[in-house]
Amino acid sequence: MFINDVKQQIRNTVQIYLKKDDYGEYRIPVASQRPIFLIGPPGIGKSAIMEQIAQEMGIAIVSYSMTHHTRQSALGLPILEKKTFDNREYTVCRYSMSEIIGSIHQTIEESGIREGILFLDEINCISETLMPSMLQFLQYKRFGEHKVPDGWVVVTAGNPPEYNRSARNLDIVTLDRLKVIEVDSDYDAWRHYASANHIHRSVTGYLDANREDFYSVEIDAGEKSYVTARGWEDLSQILYLMEEEQLPVEDNLVSQYIRNERVARAFTLYYELFNKYRKLYADRDFRKEDLNEDLIRQMKAARFDERIAVVHMLLDRTLEEIRMIAEDREILNLALPILKQVRQEAESGSDIAKALDRKILHQQESLQSAASAHNLSKEKKDRFKAVEALLHSLKKSVLMEGGDTPEASFDVMRIRFNELSGALRAKGQAVSSGLESALEMIEAVYGADQEMLLAITELTTDPKSAKFISNFGSLLYDKYSEILLLEDRKILIEEKLGELSL
């Protein structure tokens, strides 16, 4: 099963497990809620999808790798205490709460969120001494004397033994207590994720032309080489930071993340090619009118990976601007209901500045709650902080320009908010013109061939650009997206990539 389907299966399972009847009892009794077991090769995103599900569902998550746990750390330490039975005193042994169960209770206390996911990774790499206790845990959801709190769904994961020497195949007795989901690597699913999560355009450009290099694990005469989705994403983050600091990107850096000599070298060459085109064109307002017959002929005659680099380069700046506009628009959308609440308080005579202070405090408390629940992505954290900064800015305007009444102060805030919204709209129109110019360039050089196909697919799969186009429109996008229906595009691109020899 591919990662998108896996994510939906887990989300559906969590939703069903947390469903309650009219009396507040779980429809599937906790004892009957089989833990989920994800089994698949390393680096394909098993851990990442658990965090995404928790963030999307607004529940908490506690994650542990089981490789470092001993029987004592999982079950807790023995405690001796005195007990009286039949008028005789005995010394009995109990166990303290395990680190894992304690961490769940701590998360509930700090976040106030009582439902969540307990994610235990590398479950098939535990020590032999811990295995009997793990079997008890999978059946009864308890370590020693302490059980997982109701409302917490148990998800486990592991790699097949061929990828990890310390891993073992679970026996039938254990597997029969699990809801087993096998996970496979899938470029198409990851490509959608990449478009939505700001993966560096050189990475997606290279993989669009070399899909076979997306994932591989090879063991030859004891030597290991591997390329994983995790490696590509981590490399993408490093590329952005290296570019910010104007530091060189060379083979030895790429090979720290892409542990296959051939692929690392091929990507480094592609990155150099991508940068060459970016320096030639992306830093200037390059339009269709700048093209001449010689340049068009050169671009058409270029190797396929070069043509892919040109397409990604032409879209790169525009897509980055679209991403920034989408983020700014999201901040305004998040702030709008808060400001409507402030307006209601103003109508009842409340001081606007003090009302904004209360909303700022609420933002800070919500951020802390999400952080304590461990379901706070960097994007979500940045949005919390951006909304808080906007509220501070509006409060400053109110204090500097506000009138004698709450209504007059609210008008100051409303005018400032509308100015920000208007400026964002004007910026969006300018970016929309830039997008049309980029598509005109691609059309002038490549027409409706596979290069335009890739451009339209990129714009469609990126949710920010798709929403942007629905708001501002694009004649060329409409023209080619009607010609190239989504399913036909997927089939056609696979065929064309398969036919081409680089």
C-alpha cells in the first residue's frame, strides 16, 4: 500500500477507534482496538505521516523509538512496600510507572488534550527480555501495572529484517494482535507531498526526470547504498540554507544525504545545471519577447533534464511568490474571526487595546497547548506567531491613532486590516501576471509538449498554486489543463519519461 493510502487508512482507524456512543463509551471497546503495525522499508515517511495525522485531527501524539528501551525502562522499576494480609505484614513488589505511560500522562496534563496517538517505532527491534512484556502490551495496552489511558490509539512501526540486522519477523501470536499495514515507496504520492511542502525545485526537477532514483536500498558484498524519501527532504532543507548563506553545494554535501554515489553525483550535476539557468533567467524579468530563434532552437535541442530544469526555473520564482502570498492570506484569514470577536466586544463598550491583549494571550496559550501535545508543525507554529505579530501591530495602530470611543478605535483597526488585505490583492495580481509570462515562455518554446505538461501538473498538484489560480485566474493554465486531463497527464508523463533516453 502506498503512503497516501496508508495515511488515510490510519486516519480512518483513529477516527473509528475514538468514536463514542450516546453514553460516552467508545463504540469499539479499548480492549478490542487492535494496535496498528506499519511494516515497510526505511525512510519512506512512516513517522512523518503520524505527525501529520495528529496535526490534522487536533489530537496529541507521543513518539518513542523502542530500540533503546530495556525491560526496566518500559515496565518501570520495582518498588518494595508493606502490605497486611490476614493480620500479617508482607513485603510486596510493585512497579513504578514506565517512562512511556508517564509521558502520555504528562502530555495530557500540559496540553489539556485527552486523546491522541502513541507511536512506537522499531517495535520489531526490541530486546529478547522485553518481548514478553511487549506481547502483553499489544494485547492489553499496558506496561506492567499501568495501562495506556483511554482515548489513545496505539500505532507501531518497523522495518523488514532485510533492511535492519537487529529486526526480527514477528510471530503469528504477535501479528494476530495487530492491524498490519504494509507500506511501499511511491514517487507519485511523495511528489504531491513535495509540491505542498516546499521541497526544493531542483530536487523535484531531478526526480521528475529520474523517477527510478527516488528510492533504492542496495547491499552488495557488504557495502550499503541507499536513497530514501527522508534523504531527499533533508537535502532540500539544506539546499535552501546553503543558498541563503551563499555556500557551495558539492558532491561531498549531497552524498551525506543521498548515500548512493551515482545518484549523488548525478543530482549534483543537475543542481549545477539548475543554478546555471536560474542565474541566466530567474533574476531578470524574462518574457516571451526576449526569445529569439537561436535561443528557442537551443532550448528545444537540449537534453530532457535540461528542459526540465528550464521549466522548473521559470516557475521557481513565481511559485515561491505564490507560497508567500498564500501564507500571508492564511494569516489574514486566521485573524479575521478574532477581529470579529474584538468588534463584538467593542460594541459592548470594551477597550479595544485590552481586548486585543486578551486575544494575544489566547494565541500564546493555544501555541503552548499545541506544543505540549507534540502536534505542532513548523508551519503551524509560524502561523501562530504571525497572527500574534499582526494583533500586536493592530494594537499599536489603535494606541497611536485610536479615537475616544471603542467604535472609533475599531475603525482604525478595520482600516489598517483592509489596507493589508488590499496590498496583498495587488501583489497577487502582479504575481498572476508573472505566472502568465512564465507559461507564455514555456508555450513559445515547447508548445503543448511534455514540458508544458510538467508545468501544468506542478501548478495543479501544489495546493497553494492551485488555489491561487482559482482566485486570480490564468488563461494559459485553463487552456492546457482542459487539454491535459489529470489522469491522462499522469499516464502520458510516465510513457514519455519511459521512452526518453538521457
